[in-house]
Amino acid sequence: MAACFASKWSMAVSRSLLGNLSSNNLGSLGKPQDLTSLGYNGLFFQQQLRTFIQMRTKLKVVDNSGAKWVRCIQALKGRKGARLGDTIIASVQEAQPRGKVKKGEVVYGVVVRAAMPRGRCDGSEVKFDDNAVVLVNKQGEPIGTRVFGPVPHELRKKKHLKILTLAEHIA
Amino acid sequence: MAANALSYSLAHISTCSCSKKLSPSIFSSPPLISLTPRRAPLPSSSLDALVVRFPSPLSRRFRHFTASAASDNSVEGEAEVEDAEEESEIPAEGADVVAEEKPPRKPRIKLGDIMGILNKRAIEASEKQRPVPDLRTGDIVEIKLEVPENKRRLSVYKGIIISKQNAGIHTTIRIRRIIAGIGVEIVFPIYSPNIKEIRVVKHRKVRRARLYYLRDKLPRFSTFK
């Protein structure tokens, strides 16, 4: 919740910045060579550019393993970061008192929802409103017994069938 | 507006003529010609009409030059008109002769039109398979998709169109919906063969082409049963 409030505030700030920049294009910048940076800023701030899940990304945990949210410490597979359907190594930041995992534990997780759009082979793209992860063990089996919220088709190809069967809704 | 310009120009011209000692006949003629309401101005008067309408930046010397040029142009213009008439007669005869010999020419396909033509063909081919209804931002639609991974049955996606990007065959629509408490946006290429059916269920009045503001609003605005 705090994360989404922060994102809204930053978006509002970025929009206001864009507004200021566009109102007096050359007045504030002066030199013509800054036009490219202004153009880049416009591209950056018009739509929030969602990127990969990398180190220090906070992710919500959507199973009943006991953890509330985790922080990514390593994205396995992917030089730039993890995407929808990838596995990550994360550190539990907050956990419920009596759960299967405790705070500070290093766990594996499968990204089931990502704010970055993921392209499918038929030309469609899917994106969710938040980043979420399901904790798994080294073999890829989920630690919890329930998965909340929608999960994408991509997990089928990545052989996370157990998570798909537990899921409430397949997007 | 023309009258004001005219009056200003007349005053200007009168001051000019006093200083330059030129015959008033040359200066009096142009404003009268420009008053004619005819659509197609005579070639001699067009330059004068321009001069009359925009008098301010012109110096007196230039005005004198244009007046003399106008008097010359009137003579030249008539000659040009005669020549044009003669020339138009000759090519007309030539065209008749040429047309009898060859069949009508096919329109040449220009390089820049190729993508447009290909896109149109692809869209026609896709429309024959499955007609696509007229979709606009704000429509609440239901899409039935066949996914090769999910071989069981057609997946159904319902939601509001928040944007439509036109790109020929890759025209896409972005559907937003709250599924199980989480907002999901999916981009569909509407001419894809995987889409088995698109049906417009309802329409919501929106005053925008892209409804990205729905991401910040309460979830109930993106919820569709």
C-alpha cells in the first residue's frame, strides 16, 4: 500500500515537472543541445516506464507461506532483471508471526505479477498493477498452499504448474 | 477589412504621389481594379491587390517600382494569356491522337504507398475470416481468445478499452479490468487469428482517447462483472 501511494505521488511530481518543462521549453534550458534531454524526459515522464525486477525491488507475497513482503536480492536468469514468470532470490522483510518463513530468511520466489508488460507470442501483452511473488523452495514447489489474485499463462511454459493449480484466477 | 486597407493605402499613395511628382493616373488605377469582386483576379491586378493590402513595410521607392511594373505587367499579361490559349489548343489535339493509340494507363504504385496497400490487403483477409466490429475507447467488450497454451477452452477477457493504437494490421486495443482485486491490462491485436470473437457489451461515455487515468482511480471504476 505504501509502495503504491509513493508511486502515485512520484507520478504526480513527474507530471508536474513535465508540465513546467513543456510550458517554457527553451527559457529554462537555454542551450539548444539540451533539447534532446528534454525530449528524453518527455518520453520518460509521460507514461511510467516499468522495468525489470532487480536487486532491492520490493515484492508482495501472495501465498499463505507467512511472509508479507520480500526484497529481491538476485534475479536468476536475466542480466537486467527478472520478468513475469522468472525465479528470484529474495529476503523476507516482513512476516506474519506464525508462518512457515521468518523475517530475514533468504528464499526463492516466482514472480507471478509484474508491472512491466510481458509480450506473448501472439502479439498481445499483459501487465498487472503490482509486483507479486510466490515463495518456492529450491525445487520449484510452492511453500504455501494457496495463491491469491490472478496469475498469468506464462507460468505454464515455465513449468510452474503447481502454482497454476493453486491459483484463483488465470489471467 | 478590405475597405480599411484600401483607405490606408489611398492615404499612403496620395502622400507618395505628392512627393514623387508622378502622374496620378497610374496610382489611381490599381485600387479601383482591386475592388472588383471577381473571383479570379486578372494577372495585372493581382500584384496590385497584394501591394494595396500590405502597404506598411513597402518604401516609397518600391511602390514606384511596383507601379511601373504593374503598368508593364498589364501589357505583358495580355500577351501571356494569348500564348496560353494557343498552347492549350495544341496539346489537346496531341492528347486525342495519343489516347487513341494506347489503352488507359494503370496508376503507378509509388514506393511510399506499398505498406499502406499491404496493410489494407492483410486487414481485408482478416476481415473475411472474422469481421471486426467498430471499437472505440470507452467500449466495454468481451473477447474470446484461443490460446495454444491453454488448450482446454476459449479464454474470455472482459474489460474496458482504455486505448486503441492504429497501426494497420497490428491495430491494438488495451483492455483493463480488475481481476481478483488486482488491475490487469492486456493489449490485444484485434486482427489476430487467435481472437475468436469480439463483442461490445456496453459503452461508457468518456471524453478522452486514452483512459490512463483509470489506473489511479478507485478499483470500482475498472470492475466489470
